[in-house]
Amino acid sequence: MTTTDFYLDFQLDDLEPADDHAAEVYDRTWVDDFTLISRQDVGERSFIVAFDAAATWDIPNTANIVSFDVVRDSSQSRFSMHRAGHATVAFAQRWLVNRGCPPDALAPVIDVPTPADELTVRVEDRIRRSGTRLEVVDYQVIDGGDVEGWSIAVDRQDKELPVRLFLESVQPDQFTYTVREGAFADHAAAEDWLEKRSTPLPKAPEYRLDAEALRTSAALSRTTALPVAASTTANAPATPVNSPQTFGRSL
């Protein structure tokens, strides 16, 4: 990997915009402002996630994670281009997955913070694979020295707790981050929690069920292990547990 691989290059030499929309998107995208986070090329199509450094100087809370879908037609010497802004990499990846990018294809090409735990990996994977189930209605970007950002989305498949808060926290000293998903009855309740933080983040139903399953599994494991434990030395060292494999995120 060379330094130039981190720059945004749409590979549009000798190609013209296929329509007014492509021309507009291309004209308002200053490639020098972007750092490439991840890219997947499928034939003449490119799925790209990039960081927009210029967003800091734009309107406050401008989305600084941008996803691009670029389709080149060399036979016609034309290209089409679409872009969308997001507060987090996972939602930027979801936008590309919804447009045809393989869900596991967008590994970062730069050194980035990594998930701090397995739950973060699972929450981000849920976002990437959520299709049109989640509709983002509000967000707060992580910018400059910020260590927290969030996205509020409506879960179209949940009638009781449809408003979901995805809270992202960065640990700069460890070069890691966590993502948690909370569930609320309405937007006002989510905003109230963000303002007061007087209770733990309410767990989404999906993770409450998983927690119960884990507790049941642990109880069964202890029950099954009793005869073996009785025959082993009391002071025998515990078997180490391997850490889950994780993947990186953006700046």
C-alpha cells in the first residue's frame, strides 16, 4: 500500500458525466479534501467510503463520512455518480450495501481505531445488513477532539420501541471505539436520554434476548461441567479465552 492509495481517485479519465446529477455530484466533490477509508471495485463500479476533512469548516454537524457509488461505462465514455453523507462508517457502508456492495467487502485501507469488544462488531454488522429497516432521522458527528457521536434511526420493524439510538464512543488512548444500540418509544425519549444520561442506555430487544441466551448457556455449561470439576485439582489454572476477531473503522 502506497501513500497515493489513501487519496480519492474515481478513475474517470476521458469519461463524461452520464447526466446532470452525475455532473453535479462530481463538481461539488473536491477530491483533495477526502481521505480514502475503504474501497471495493466490482468491474467498472466502485463502492467507496471516505473522510471529508472540509466538513469541519462547513455548517456545524455536517456529515464527515461520505459514501460514493461510481459506475463507469467505458464503452460509452460516460460515468454515473451518487454520494451520501453519514455520521458513522457503519451507516456509510450500509448505504453502499443497499446499492449492491458485498457486506464484508469494505475493509479499511488506512490505520484506524478498532472495535473494543464483540458487541461493537455485532451492532455495526446489524447496521450494515439492515437494508431499509433503519431510517436515520438525526445524528451528531465525531469531529476534531470529540470522543462521542450518535445516530438516531427509526426501526420500521419494531412497533413498540421503534426509535433506536446508536451511540459511538472513542477511546483515543487505546485506539479503539464502542458502539451501543438503545431502544426508545419515540424520538423525544431518545433526546431526553441523551441530555440527562440519568440511566443506562436502554438495551434494544435484540440484545436483551441475546443476553438471556448467554446466561442460559453459561448456566448449562456450569451444570455440565460439575462432574469434571469434581475430579480436577482445585487450584488448577483457568483456561484462557481468546479475544474475538475484530475489524477496523474510520477516523
